[in-house]
Amino acid sequence: MSTLSALHGSPAGLLPQPYLLFLGDTTEPGYAKTAYGLRDWAGDMCLGEWSCGATVSTGLPMLTPEEARTRGAHGLVIGVANAGGFIPDSWIAALVEALEAGLDIVSGMHMRLADIPRLAVAAERLGRRLIDVRTPPRGIRIASGNKRSGKRLLTVGTDCALGKKYTALALARAFAMRGVDVDFRASGQTGILIAGSGIPMDATVVDFSAGAAEMLSPAAHAQHWDVIEGQGSLFHPAYAGVSLALLHGSQPDVFVACHEPGRTHVLGHPEFALPTIQQVIELTVQLGQRTNPAIRCAGVSLNTGHLDADAAQELLARTATQLGMPAADPMRGGESFDRLIDAALNEQAGA
Amino acid sequence: MSTLSALHGSPAGLLPQPYLLFLGDTTEPGYAKTAYGLRDWAGDMCLGEWSCGATVSTGLPMLTPEEARTRGAHGLVIGVANAGGFIPDSWIAALVEALEAGLDIVSGMHMRLADIPRLAVAAERLGRRLIDVRTPPRGIRIASGNKRSGKRLLTVGTDCALGKKYTALALARAFAMRGVDVDFRASGQTGILIAGSGIPMDATVVDFSAGAAEMLSPAAHAQHWDVIEGQGSLFHPAYAGVSLALLHGSQPDVFVACHEPGRTHVLGHPEFALPTIQQVIELTVQLGQRTNPAIRCAGVSLNTGHLDADAAQELLARTATQLGMPAADPMRGGESFDRLIDAALNEQAGA
């Protein structure tokens, strides 16, 4: 995972890395997605795990906050959610113990850490930080629309929750392995925990959303790439606004269209048919041209996790033929993914 | 102006109407736009004006807060802005006097009233409200996308600040004069002061913006019309996100495209050419179909205030011919405006 360190490009990391991952008292693996994502994508920033009675595990060494602090940890990350998205009373003593061991606490949950009196008091007493990564930074400005130097890639999608973050992470890692100077730019809470910085686009005030996207991928040298995590979908009845603001503010040179084969309707909105990949590509080009007339699609990312290898290969080949562009599953890698990278970087296939 | 009372359709008005308009110590008429807008569009809700040394005037009776309270006023509205968008110290004594007279204070400025300690203390002591109409209501939900009963018209535009609010107000007033059951739905602070309720769309958190638009124009009986004030432009490099969220959440049956003839570039963004009216119509239909497949354009509203009557008439006729639909200046009214209303209500021309 060491190549990912190259992706933690923001000044010294705004978040207190490396982390100790906290699993609470979680018994349901589905609730530990954040911890698994951190292990998979920022493994070199995760020293171990700790819990107060969890049965799930990331496989990382079990460390107390004091042991983790001794080994260099600076933050305890709440790596699990529960059904209500809140922090139960049964976790508080453990969280206070982490503060006392010298760790800051980092959360991507809806509930604010500082709204829990016992945590607020302990953090104040110990001079530790309570960091809610769903809170946008101060000082976001209205978007200027001005062209910035450097190159940008944005992942877009037919819907929410189908692989835009993983695709961006995989692309950034692959760019770095080719020697490209690249930063992964996180636009959601899990991505921010992985990258150590970023802006939670969905929590910005709408008048400032495009400005937040501009701030997220600042001007850079001409050969530098930002690979930006997409949000929502231009066809989503609730979230199209954030997708358009992110597209306009990111002014991407290149985008990759993400889709989960078999999904037919918008998640949670069964009355809305999913757009086709082709429709997403066309609308992204049409609207993206407003801030970057040269925008182009590099190809398609399919989340084929539910298919066996042969079926996935067949689907990727068929999609590539149908759309006339590379189609890959970044989690499977392989030649099709190489072709997608080639197309994104505008290099000769096989170069 | 009494027809406008019919437009204050929200339950009992969330704002403390009728108003006394406060002009501060303003000497520059351009800074008193909010007061003029209230006089012009909610004249029956404005009992008088008051100031602490202003030279501008709305022409309404000069009343002290006590006199206004005696005549039935419930709120003092700050009807002026200044260059910095803040409330100067020199106004505070006057505002406290209004609280003491029994008036709530209503502001559409960026600065929060409750952040001014002397006002906060006085309001607390006197049991009066400090109301910032830029603050969105609580309880906004994620948009469902579900079709709501009743009919909706949205004003859209080629840019900001060119007549979307005035067009919506004029359309709502004209609908009411034809006996249509109609509510004007305000999406910005001045509109909210005029209507007595509404949601400041630009201040909503982007994930909830389409949901706020759904809340702004709730389900109604089949023959009821909401005429919704538009925001921004789908082509605006900073504000397209709010425009798209408002379009999706409003799910309008009909829209009117607003433009200011002669404007060639986006206000404050000289590098961005203004889209044509035709482009705005096509993109609004294309994107609006996502939540209302039957969306249609009723016609065009041109802000011809800078032209003489003949030139305006000629331009409106030419625009109508070019686009094949009614084109009117609602501030001028006349037959072309009647045709726009006919088209919006889908009635025979001249009916």
C-alpha cells in the first residue's frame, strides 16, 4: 500500500494520521465499511484496531490507545457506523480513554463529536481535537469559474454508491505507479479519512458548492493530476445539484463514468429508472463543457464484484465494444484497466 | 395592490406582518431595493417607513415604531443594505427602540441579528423575535422525487439578477386576477419578505436543496398553482447547482425563461458568455424532464426597463417571432403579457 502515501498530498495532512481504527461494539460487518476502506486504501496510515466488544475485525493488530500512541498514532478514527448513525453511550468511556492517551478523535458520522458533553469536556481538559470530517472547512468562496493550471480527472456515475470513490482511488494509485505526480481529492467522509484531507461536498451550502470544488483541486503545475472523487449523479432526483456543482468547480479535463451492472433504478428511488452509461457520458460532456470546453470521457468503470471472472471479462469486453472506449473494473485490474489508464493519460495503448 | 394578499397563502404568514420598513441612515437609493420591492409588491403589508437619518424614502407615511405598533404592525423590516452587508452600530439604538415598542425585527442581510449582543439581550428581555430570513427552516428532508398534486410554474433565466423574482410576482398577481388559486413561492430573501414565507434556497445544504424545493411547493389540489421564484442559471459557473436542485425539486409543469436584452456575459464572470434564451429553454426542458416529463416552456420574459416603449415593443415582437412563443415584459403588461399568461395556463389566446 506504500504507493498510496504519494496520494496524501495535502500539506502535512489535515487529519491526525496515522490512525488507530475504533470498531465500537459492532457485530455486523456491513457497519464496518469505513474501517475496511481505510485498511484497504490507507493501510500505511492504520497502525491497528481497537474496540469495546466488537466481533468484527480488520485483521490489523489489536492495540490499546496507549500502545498506538507509543507507536506514533495521532488519531482514533471511528471506523464503524450503526443503524442510527449516532454514537452510543457505550462507546464514550473508550473514546475518553483515547483522548487521555493523547489521541485526537476523528468521526465521519452525522452526529457531531463536540455535541457529546463528556467528550467535549474531556477534549477541552486534555487539549485534544474532536474532528468531524462532515463539517466543511471555513473560508469557502463563491466559484470564480477561472481556469486553473494542472490536469484533473473526475469520476461520475449513473447513481450513488456504485464505485466512484474506489475508482478514483484505484486510478490515482495507478497514475502514481506510472510515475505521474498525482493527488487523490476526496469529496466524501470516507474518502477524506483515507486521504487525510478533502471537502465533504454534500455538506456544503449550495451557493458555495462549486467554490468548494474549486478549493478541493487548486491550481497546480502543468503536469500534475488531481483525481477527484465524484458525488451523486446528474440524473439523481435529490443529488443532481451537488453533482453539477462538483463538475463545474472541478472543470475536469477527463472523466470516467462509473456504473454497477444490473442496477436498474436509482437507489432508494424505485420510480426513477437509471440512465444509461451513454446518457451519463453525453450529459457530463454537455454540462462540463461550460467550465472546460475540452472535457472528454476516458472510459467506463464497472463494479463487477457480483460476477465471476469470466462473466466480468465478457461484460467488460462487450461494454467496451458497444461504447467504443475502454471499460474496466479497477478492482480486477488487468489489461482493460491499463487501457483505461492509457486513455485517461492520453497515452498510446500499450505505451 | 390588494390582489397580492391572495398570494400570501402560507399558513398565517411565518413573518410578523404587517411591517414597518426601516431605512437606517441610507442616502443611496440603490441600497434601498428591498424597501422599494416591499412597497411595490407587498404594499398592503407595509404600514409605513422609519429611519435614523436616511435621505431615501419609499413615499410611505413616516411612523415611529410605537405609532406603527398602534396601527397593527408586528415587524420592523430592515429594508436597506449597505456596501458591506452588515448592520452598523449607528442603527442599534433604533432597532432596540423597535423591540421595545413591541415589534419583531426581520432581516435579509448576511449578518445574523442574534449575533449582535445588544439586540440579542434586548430581544430576550422583551420576548421579541429576531428573524433572519436567510436562515433555512429546520426539518428539510432529502428530496423524494415523488410527483406532487397541483400545478407549478418556475421562472428560470439566462443569468442571475435579471427579473426572475419580478416575473414570478407579476405572473402570480395576473393568475390571481384571473381567479386562479395561486401562491407565489419565494426562494430568496427579498421574495420571502414580500411573501411573508419561503425558503432561501441559496443558503440550503446542497444535499438537501432539492428537498427544500419540494418543501417550498407542497402538494395542493389539482387546480392550484404555485408560481416559484427561480434562482441562478443552469449555465452559471457558480450557481448552476442551486438552479438544478430547484428545477428538480419544483418539478414544474411550466416555466418562463427570463432574460435582460443586451446582457452578453454572466454578471461578475466576464469570461463566461451568456447562453441564448433558446439554449436555456432547451436545457431546462432536458433536465426538468427528469422529475416532470411533461415540462413545457410558456414563453419568455424580457426585462426591457432600459428601452423606450417602441423599442421594447419591437424587441418583444421580434423575440416572439424568432422563438415561436409569447414574449412579454411583465412590468409593461399589455397584450403580449396576456398571451404569456394564456400560454402558461394553457388557455386559448384571447380567452
